[in-house]
Amino acid sequence: MDVEPGSQYREGIERYRSTAKWAASSFGAVGAAVATGVPVSSLGALHGLRLALAFACIAAVFVAIFVIVTSAVPLMSPVRGSYKEFADPKFGLLHSDLEKDPEPLDEKATSAAGLVEAYESAKVTQGSAWQLYSTTPPADPTAPRARADYEKAKNEFDQLEALLVTVTWLGLYLHTKERFEQVRRKVYRAVVVVAAGSVAFAYFANPPARASSDPEPKIAVTVNQSQNCAGLYLTLDELAHRSPQLHGHWPAADLGKQANKCGFANKQQLDSFLQLLARR
């Protein structure tokens, strides 16, 4: 199976294009997810510097995603070029690469421009040989020589044409690689901005809850001095179940003589009793 000239370079270009497509589609999806997932309701509770910083962070995220997508899109377009554009800046890397390593020229020339000259010369030679061969009668004694000259010229032309196609694709590959490296560096920086901006936005949009400065509510228990112990116990039971948020911690309550009569000699005994009631 014959391998098409420059196929290895075309495959390399397609890999770069596929990577660019993945980057554009992936970060486009990230942008959509960020846009739909922004906690807009929480922004209403922000004020002043925190609100400004939250908007700045989310704006930086969207700008970075836009940079990633717009940088990757040009790499997705088909790459075109021909040997007639060797003077174009996009083939600059090809010329410097061939100066360092002329092996792709296969000793047919010493530069890309020299290869083009050899190709154009072989094209003229082939045309002349074909003209002579096609106009020479088969019975003419020079016909075999004309045919051999034509086949030789055609073979030389075919080799140079295949070599020129390969070198052209090499130049396009080097150009695409250079553009890809430039885009990759830009994308890396933009990804850092996306990550840092998302984290910072989440922080500014969701301020930490402030610890309450209100003093712990105090419990006041009013006991009628004529109330018996059963009434005191019912009052304490109601208190324990009405204030579960205190989780067993009870401020001191002055119950006076009634408490002493009902078995509470000190605050610790009262606390223990209240905790027992709260766990019921």
C-alpha cells in the first residue's frame, strides 16, 4: 500500500486540530456551567467591596474562558498551503528547520527554494521529453531513445513532486505546531485565572457566617412560695422542653427556699435535674 506524500505531517496537524476542538468545546461547556451555576441570589446580600470583588472575579472567569475558546478556534480550521507560498512568513520555520537538517530534501536540493527550482526544471524537461516522444513515429530509429528519455524525465519529475508535497506539509506542520504552542501557553494562563477566579468568587459570594454577639439567653423561673414541690417539678419540666437549644447548659436560677425544700441544695443539683428532664 502506497503512502501518500506528507501523510505523517498531515496526521500531526489533525491531532493538533482535534486538541483545539476539545479545548474549545470543553471550556465552552465550562463557561455555560459557570453562567448557569452563579449563585445570583447570594449576590443580593453582598455590599461594598465584597460585592465589587465578587463581580470582578466572575468577570475574570468569563474573560479567561472567552480567551481560551477564541484562541483555540483558529486552530480548528483546515490548514492549506503550497510550494508557491514558500516566501510567506508561515513557512519561516520550514526554512530554518531545513538549514539545520536538510535530510527531508533527499539531496535533491539544499533549500526549499532550491527544491522548487529543481521541480520547475524537471517539469519543463518532462514536457519537452513528452513532446519529442509523442511526435516520434514508432518506426523511427530514435523512438526507443525518446521513450527512455521521457520515462526518465517523468520519473525524476514524480520524485521531485512527491518530495515537494512532503516538504510543503512539513512546513504547514511546523507552522501549526508553533501556533499550537503559543495557544497552549495562553490557555494555561487562562486556566489558572478560571480556577483562581472561581474559588475567589465562591469565597466573596458566600461570606462566612458571623458568630452571634448576643448573650446567652437567661432563663427566669418564677416560683410561687406557696407552690408545692410537684408544681415546681412541672415548671422545671416545662422549662427543659421549651428551651432545648441550650443543650443542657442552664444559667443559675434563684428558687429561694422553695428549691431547698424540694431537694435542690445548690445550682449543680438544679442543673443536673434540668439536664435529666431535657433528655427525656
